[in-house]
Amino acid sequence: MSGATDGQLTVEFVATRPPKEILEPHGRSSFALQDGVSTSLDAKRLSVDMEALAEADRRESVVDKEKYPIPTEQELSTLRKVSDGIPTVAWLLCIVEFSERASYYGVQTIFSNFMEYPLPKGGNGAGAPPRGSEETAGALGKGLQFSNAFVLLFQFLAYVVPIFGGWYADTRIGRYKTILIGVLICGIAHIILIFGALPTVLKAGHGVAPFIISLLVLAFGAGVFKPNVAPTLIDQYQHQRPYTKVLKSGEKVLVDPETTVQRIMLIFYGLINVGAFFAIATTYSEKRVGYWLAFLLPGIIFLLLPLLLAYLNNKLIKYPPNGSELTKTFKIISVCLRENKFNPFKKGFWDTARPHKMAEKGKTADWSNKMVDDVHRTIKACGVFLYFPVWYLNDGGIGSVSTNQGSTMSTNGAPNDLLTNFNPLTIIVTIPILSHIVYPTLHRYNIKFGRIARITFGFTLAWISGVIGAIVQWRVYKTNPCGYYPTGCDIGDGVSTLNVWLQIPNIALGAISECFCNVTAYELAYARSPPNMKALVMALFLLMNALSAALGEILTPAIVDPHLIWVWGGPAIALFIQTVIFWFRYKHMDSDEFMLYKEEENRKYNAMAEPQAEPEITPIDEKRGEEEIAEGKAGAPAPEISSAEEEKKKAV
């Protein structure tokens, strides 16, 4: 590159690849190419350096090619696909997510009972009922609709705030620092929860205010934290290109980035649910001891987060924020909407933002054709996400309807919300089966089970679980002493003769569907988004959960006896219809390229294997060069190079 010494420019060499200072400028570079004229005026002196650098590039490509052999077209279509290795730091990030989710689900699971039911008569004053009774733990006594409304509000905020968290990370301070802010906010919420659940506070009737404050603060902190973890995790997997490898058995396989990302996300989602399984401790704590302990345990688990993040600080691969890319994305969308009169279904909708099309109209664009294609692919992925809100309504029911159903069934002393923990337990069991048995078997026999096929299968399991929930609710109505009004029934023991364990099929099918729907959506959100928009696109997917919660809020007035059968059955019917539409609308995406930059990177990668022709450099006439310098059209002439510098160049 070059530098300035006593007002004179010193040129060391010009490489076949532009220097980092040009590719990633930090101010105006005096040596960038301008008007097609190179800054080099003495090609003869530079030829040795160019040959040395070209040789270095060739050696690097040979080493890279030996380590990651490029597959042929035939190998891409015939070899068995296997996962690449997972970096150790990625496992530690999964533990970070485990700690946060354990604390989050540990408290969320018991929110419903805390709000709906009053302090049990004859209890210990901390929310726990008398030992051996069928009573339900409670504290505030605000009823089903109040409880359901705030559970849904919590879910809504926890999945709307990620839009802010993703945007702030991608454009302002980066993902790691945003994660730290989310951890700080959640920590404050846990402290308020614990003190607001002390027996003295609950007995005095002052539990509502601190609980609502902590609920809102926790939702905001979780929203800031959530969209940044998964992209940061996948960022640690660096070689996102397919390559071939020969196993010890002699079999040649294809190490596939999609399979690798799928495995990373399965492990990530599995550990999320290991954390969610921690809610068993909190449900038994509310039933046996009280809410102060039930909220304290998640707070203790949460203390792992700052320790882990401090340890990972210097070990993570971190990408800086880039607000300009997000700005260009919004400009592209704005141009397309404006030029097509806000009709997104118009043919050639995205072509109107291409630079050459804008140039025809006398307008300029500061983006490339490829970026237009990137935005198009990202919006298509977001279109897939729009089918998820109805699926969420079927996964465990709307709001706290599942917990309410359990409270009207025979529990034999178990907490009524215990069965909700079978959701994470089922996922913990299912994920290793998928990762080590089902998916490898499909790859071995070259059976394609693409992204859209997996989501469609997950949707199918979910609407079946909704039908089962409706059937169980119908049987509860038929067997409860209060008939179609079992909630709060005080006739006899007030519960149906049906055992609460009959909820397991509904809960298990919903959980298995998550392994196909949520995990695949995480993969799509990362793979089909530009590098500096991954947190935001992940947040857009999480927003679908918020839309589902908003739908639940709208339906809250109907979530009362005797209408609970349709609260289960209605969403199941809607999801069945949607699943059929979804499959025929998006099944073509199973054949798309997985990684957003995979095709372009492969072209560059393959080009490394081709012999590189030596670039021709036409010497510039010295006199003409001096004239151009005077006119400001060319760089400064090359000065004399000292013998020491010549020796240094020869050594290179």
C-alpha cells in the first residue's frame, strides 16, 4: 500500500486483490482507483511484488482446497450429507441460552396460577395450599380472564420488543453488547419478582403492583436478549460452504452447511427446553412452599449468565453493527412499493429497484443488483413466518387455557400446571432422535425432507394436538360435577374424574411440532438474511409469537365456560386449512439454495482452483503521467525505492 512521507507518496506494491484499507475504508484513501486510472505509474518495478502476492494467493488456495475439497456437481447430488464439527464456544453459547430460558420459563409457568387464584384458605400465606388438598396454589385471586390477559400481554411484549433488540444490535452497538443489556434488565426484573412474592407483601394485599412491574420489565429484557443469541451462535460456525471428506470407514461424504446449521439449531433448541424443564422445580415450589421460593430459584439460575458472558467476551467471533445496510434495505423496499403503486404482487416488483432500471429513469442507487436479490429472499422468508401465529395458537392452547383445563381435572396432589413441563421434556427426548437417527437415516437413503416439508409436518402435528385438546375439554364438561361450568366449581371436590395426565397427548404432539417448525424457522431466519440484518430478521420471526398473543388477546372474552371446546377446536380447524395452503404456496422453496451467499461464495471458491492469468499492466507514459498529476487525474509517480526496500521486496 502507500503512505505519506514529507509530503511525498511511497508506493510499496499493488496486489491483485485490493488492500484491506480500500475494501474497508476508514476515511478517504488516496490510492483507490479513480476514473479507471491506476495509481501505479511504474509497472516494471511492481511486477515482482505482484508475482509474489499471486504465488502467496495460490499457495493459500491450495492449502484451503486441501483442507476443504470442493465438491463436484455430481458429488453435491449423490454424496451422503453429514454435519461439520461444532465449535466449543458455540456449546457455551447454548449454555447461556439455557440459563436465560430456565429463569424465563421458570417464572412464566407459574404466572397463571399466581394471578388467577387467591391465597389458599388454610395455606401458609406464601401461596401454597394445605398439604394433601386438591386446591391450587395462588396469590392475587384476579380470575381467569385477568390471568389470561396478562399472560398474553407478557408473551406479546416478549416477542415484540425483539424488533427493537434486533435493530439496536444490527445498527448501533452489536449483538454481544445488546445481549449484556438484556441480561441486566432481566436481572432487575427477577429481584422485583422475589421481593413482591414475600408472604408479608401477599398477605397485605400489595402483591399486584410489584408483580405487574416485574412482568413488564422481564418481557422487555427478554425481548432485547432473545433475537441476538441464535445469530451469534451460528456466526461461530465459520466455514459455511460444502466440502467433501473421507471417513475412517473409507466412505466419501459431503460436509453440508445446511445440515450443520440444522444440528446447531437442534442442540440450541434442545438446551432451551432443558432450561424450560426447570419449571418443574418452580411448580412444585409454589405447591409445597410458596411463591417466594418459586421465584427465587430462577433468579439463582440467572446468575450464571453474567459469569458465562464475561468468560466468553474474548472468545466470541463478533461482527460490528452496520446501519447503512439496513437503511439501504428499507430504501429498496420503499422504492419497490412506490414504483409499483403499493402492489407487492405485481410481476417484476423487485426489478424496479435494480440500479440499471433506476438509471433509466434518471435516478441513482447506492446498492447492487445482488442486494436487491438478498432483500427479495429475506422478504420471502418473512412471508413463511406469517403462517406461524395460527400454529402458535395450537401449540398448548391459547394463553392459560391448558393450565385452566388441568385445574378442573383430578391431579392426585400434583400441581395443575405440572403437565406443561412435558412440553420441554418431549422436546429434550425428540431432538437427539431427530439429530442422530431420523435425519442421518434420511440422508443415508437420499430421502429429501426439505425445509417446507418439515414445517408442514410440524403444522400437521399441531392441528391434531388441537383436536385432542378439544376432545379432552368435552370430556371434562361431561364428567365435572358442575357440568359445562367447571372453573371454580365448589360441588364436592370440584374436579372432573378424568386424570390430568390425559393432557399428555396434546402437550407431546405440540412439543414435537416445535422441533420441526421452530428449529427450521431459526435456520431460515439466519440463512436467508444479509449479514448485518440477521438479528432483525430473527426478531421478525419472533414477532409471529407476539401476533399470536395479540390474536389470543382478541379472543380473551370468549375464553370462558362453556365455550372452551371451541377455544381448542377453532384454531385446529384454521391451522388445518392453512397447512394445505402453505404447502402448495411454498413447496418450491425446498429446492432453493440454503445459505444466502452460498452461490456467490462458491463461484469465488471454485475460481481459486482455476489457473489465474497474470494481469496485464500497461506502463503509463511518464510524461503523460506528470500531466495527469497536474490535472488531478492520476496518482503521484512512483518515487525512487531504496536498496533496503528492494531487498525487503525480494524477500517477500
